[in-house]
Amino acid sequence: MYKILEKTQYSEKVFKFRVEAPQMAKKAQAGQFLMVRADERGERVPFTFANWNPDEGWVEFIFMVIGKTTEMLSTYKEGDSLMDVTGPLGNPTEMESGTWAVIGGGVGLAIAYPVARMLCESGHKVNVIMGARTKDLLLLTDQFRELPLEHLYITTDDGSEGEKGVVTLPLERMCQAKELDHVFAVGPVPMMKFSAMTCEKYDVPITASLNPIMVDGTGMCGCCRVEVDGETKFACVDGPDFDATKVDWNDLRARQASYRTEEGQALKAYEEETCPCHI
């Protein structure tokens, strides 16, 4: 059992858990992920490390309520325990020398933060581009501002914070000015796809952290397969980071939607089961 040491609510549907996991905290690296099973009947779901502390023995992950399992997790409180937390899984983000732009969109900012932090700590010049639909959906803004960044750009679809528009606006300006050697992107598939297209236009290498459906996190089930440069890869063991210009984004988006109907049915059944009017 893994005790929840701290629960933070960022918005109506976005939460952060700090979980007691001393052995995991000693091994975690930026870009890796963990698998969570809430109880003995629960499914296993992947979350990327948002933070960790090997001295204090905890790891953190951030999630958005979108289905049955995340809805159930949102009801857990500090002091409650999770049945299983397995990790670290996947490969750490490779951090080549040069000037970087780290792009995070929506909940993907939880993944972008440790990558940006580790790049800063290892002496890289780092720019960060934060993107969200609205100001209320921006995550970890204060933590990003505390990093020794070259620049911090914020974009929102509605203009409620920072520049009105999408992350590719500041990205293209930096690419045009030849300010970047590498780009890391994580977030919604359309955001990563158009970031890749922008970088490819200016011949700037870009890595994307992919988030396909996962079941076991060890490469055995095959659910997390993605098409990269015409080859089938498994995100949990070959990734989750890949050359963004070689990812088949249409295939990834289609696979993410494969079980949307079943996920909706499961969430509806869970809500009916736990609704006070049925008790």
C-alpha cells in the first residue's frame, strides 16, 4: 500500500498526489512514468512523475479527471492509500547539449516541469512554453518561474494569461531566430503534431513524450504501440520519448479514441453506483 501524503487540487478536475514511495523516489528520472492501481479491482493507469524527493521518500503525479479511475482517484484523501504504485518505468529524457525549448500543454505541463528542471540543473540554456485553453488550466506556473530560464512564454487560447494563441507562436519565433538546438514537447496530440511540423520546417530536432493507451507498462500487452518512422514501437519500453517528426500522429490519435465509448459507459456506471440517490 502506498500512502497519500498530500493532495492538491488545481482546478475542478485536476489534482496532484504526493505518495510515499522511498525506493521509487531514489530511482526516478525526468521523463519516466509510474503505473497506479487504486484498489484490488482497479485498472492500472499510467502517470508521469511530476516531482520526487529521494531524501524524503516521496513521488508526485498529476492527473485530470476524464474517466472512471481518475474520477475515483479524485475522491481519495490525504492519509488514504493506493493499492499499487509501480515505477519508474520507461526511459528518461535524453538531454543533449545546446539550448532547449520545453513545451507543455495542459496536463502535459506536469511532465514538462521535471524535464525543464533537470535541464536547468545540468547547465543547459532552457526556454519554456506553457500552453492551456484558459488561465485556470495552467499548471505549476510558480514552479516554472522559479527555474533559471532564458525565457518563459505563456499562451492561452482565450488570452486570459500571457499571449492569446497556441504554443507554436513563440516556438516559430524562436526557430526563425535560430535560438534553439532542441525542443521537447508534451501535451495534447494536436499540439505535439503542430509543434513537430513547426520544428521540421526550420530543421530543429524535436522530441515528443507520447501518451498512448497502456495496460501493463512493460511491453507485454502491446496496447501502447505507436508508429514511428514506419516501424511499430511500444511507448512503455521504447519510449515514451520519440522523434516527433517521425510519429504517425493520425494513428496515435485514432488509437487514443479506441475505447472512448467503453470508457464513457464505465464512468456512467461508476457515477450511478456512487451517487447518493442510489444508496
